[in-house]
Amino acid sequence: MNGMIGFLRRQSWTDRILLAVALGCLIATAIQYPLSTTFPIGGDAAAHIATVQHLQTRPMYTLNRIMHSWYPVSYLLFSTLTFAPKISWTDVYPWWMALGQITTGLSVGVLARRMYGNKAGIIAMAIWGLTPITMTSFFEDATMGQLWSLPWIVLFFERLSAKSLPGMAVCALLALLSHPITGCILLATLMFTTINLWLGHHKFSKEEEIIRKIFTWITIAGAVTALYLLATRFEVLLLQSRESSIYIPELFHGFFYPWLLLSILGWTMFIILSAKHNALTAISLGSFFFLSFLLAANNYLGIGFWTNRVNAYLLICIVLGAAIGFSYIVETTKAPRISVLAAIFVLLGATISVWNTNANIYRRTESKTLYIRIHPEELEAIAWIRTTTPLHSIVFTSAITRHYEWIPVLSDREWKTITLNEIQSPKYEELENEKYITFFTRKERAPEYIRNNTVKYSLVYENKGSEIFQIIPTP
């Protein structure tokens, strides 16, 4: 606390205002999500909640699920919310996503400050505040694991800049265990960095030589692991569907184009200033930038692999460069106070624009006429399952909509996805549990052979958006 107070005292009054505005921009667009919606957005939200929600009542079962998931660190952090009194997971999830966005913004600010100074760090936070929905899909897709992995990869580079081996090790481990894509990109960055370090003619300090050796061993281990995975899990690389990036066009001729231009200036300044006294950081961040751009634009190479998901790493690089470029312009003008005030107006104007754009999207997700998120009638049906059916019941649905994934989360009943043909399989007949089959009728209606077969299927609940049939056991 004393350090923070001392830091603020050393800043000019214009920089204090700039810091307050930057934090306001970052926080405002993040908390707009929970303030504007009544239910989590995105298909992954239910799965994330289902993984951690029983930590207190079934701790070993929950911890086992977390440890065997793709995102153990992200889930462990999320699971701490189970100790909050009277928690409503559907209420808290948007706030947790907002906190992840803010934490990432603060981390980007810390790295930008390490790279180019206080002003760059402050501006970086504000620019990251412009990214929800307009440039990232975390909120709309509910990709909580990836969002909460970003602070660790960002802080890894910050610790690398500080030449802190313990800090690098901790952040690298957290990134690897938070999300597999983030972990793979970090490992690939280290491999590219190592190749550059050995091929180039650089003079390194004693600490940098130690880091280079560590990177070399990581590269060897990473290469061996990659070859093993290619030999045993080649099917992972077989794309079922291809996608084109919706964000790359925004960089080159859209909303984020001015920040891209500033980023070019910023990275140029950083390379000029860092090439001699901090070549290790410059090479590492350069490798990260190259890989991020290659992945984010891989559809232009005819691949189309998760372009919208991997866009976030490129965006971090753009934000860092833009913050340095913006800071450089502000600091080199002859009227620094006026330039800071001008920067404040630019950041506020951009934030207001993003706020208004996102407000329209949030209103659209809340619409009862569009089928974007689970509807109130469907939630009423799930509430009926929770209050009416026995605890040992099994609820069957198709997999036609991900809204069915909320059934086990909100009803605490076992849920299985099967085809309508499978429901007549003898193995389900033998189950002693009470069995129900549910249809969310905005997406699908019960077929006639179920509706007409009252001996086998009894309609026990119906509203405008749902039908629930109890499967009557054969005598």
C-alpha cells in the first residue's frame, strides 16, 4: 500500500488523471457484461460451472474432475467461489469473466510499463479495455479457461524482462496448466526464441546465459513431446471444420486499425531501444508476435484452425505496441500536459464507442424473441425437474442445443445426451432410476411416436418452451 501511495505521489497530476481514466475504461467495459445481462452468455459457461460447483459437497469428485480437465489452474481459481456465502453460479459467472478481463488488462499494463515506462503501462490498460466483444470472443463464447490463462503468459514476459527465473518458472507453469492453447503458444515461443538465440551473434549477461540454457532444455523437451503427440494423437490436427477470422479485418480496415498503426510505431521504438541492452526480451516478444500473427491469420494460409480463439494473443501484441507508440507521441510533443489531456479524450471517446456497440449486443442476447441464450420457459422446466423429480432421476435430451447443458447445473440431476433411437435401447430399460426425456421446443419438438405413445411416454410437464415426458418402465 505504501509503495502504491509513493508511486502515485511521484506522478504528475495529468498522469494521475490518465491512470484514473485508464482504470475506468478497463473496468467499465468489463463490468458492462454482468450489469447488462441476467444470465451467462456462451455455450461453455454451463460446463465450467458444472466442473467446480460441488467442491464443498463432493470435494474429492470435484478435485478429480478439475485435475483431469484441460484447465486445472483456471478451474482451481474459479472453484474458490464455492466458499462465498449463498452463491448463485449464474449470477457470479459473468462477474468472474469480468474480473478475468480486468486482471488481463492489469497484467498487460504491468508488462507495457516494464517495456517502456509508466505512461505506456497506463495507456495499455485503457486500450485493452476496448477489446471485449469488439475484438475478443471470451464473453460471447464463455471461454473462461483461456481468458484466465492470459495474465500468466503476459506476466511470464514481464518476469523475463526482469530476468527473474523464479517468476518465469511460476508464470510459465500457471500458463501451461491454465489452458492448452496458451501453454502451446508459450512453448512454441520459447522454441523459436532459443533458435534465434543460438543462431544470432548476441552478447549476453550471466543471467541471460542461464536463461538461454534453460530455454534450450525446454526446447529439446518440447520438441520430443511434440513428436510424440504427432505420432500418437495425429487426429487432433485433422480439422472437422474451418473458420475465417472475424477480427483480422478489424485490424486492417476496421475499428482497431488506428491502434495497429500506433503498434507499428511502438514496436519500432521498443526494438530500437531494447535491441542492445535487453535483446533477450526483444527476441522473445518478437517470436511471440510472429507466432501470434501466424496463428491468428492462419485461414489466409488455407488452414482455418480456431482463428478467432487464437486472435487474443496477437491482440495482446497489438495493445502493447499501441501503448508504447501512443506513449511515445505523448511524451515527445512540446506540450506534454495538453497531449496527455488529448490522449484522455481519445481513450474516453473510444471506450464510449465500444460501450454503445456492446450494449446493443447485450440487448440482443437478452431478447426473448431471439434464441441466443436459454429462455425463461426452459429455466422454468429445469426448475420443475429440480423441485419435482427424485434425486436419482436421469434426464435424457438430444444434443441439438447446448442449452440442455444447464440441466445438471441447475437441477442437480444426472443428464445424458442420446439419440431418440437410443432411448428405446434395452440398456436404458434396465436402469432403475426414474427416467425423463426433455425437449426445448424452440429448437425441437417431441416426435409423434413419443407424443402418441402414452403407454410408454407420459407428458408430465409442458409450457411454451418445454416438454418433459416421463419414460414409463415396461411391466
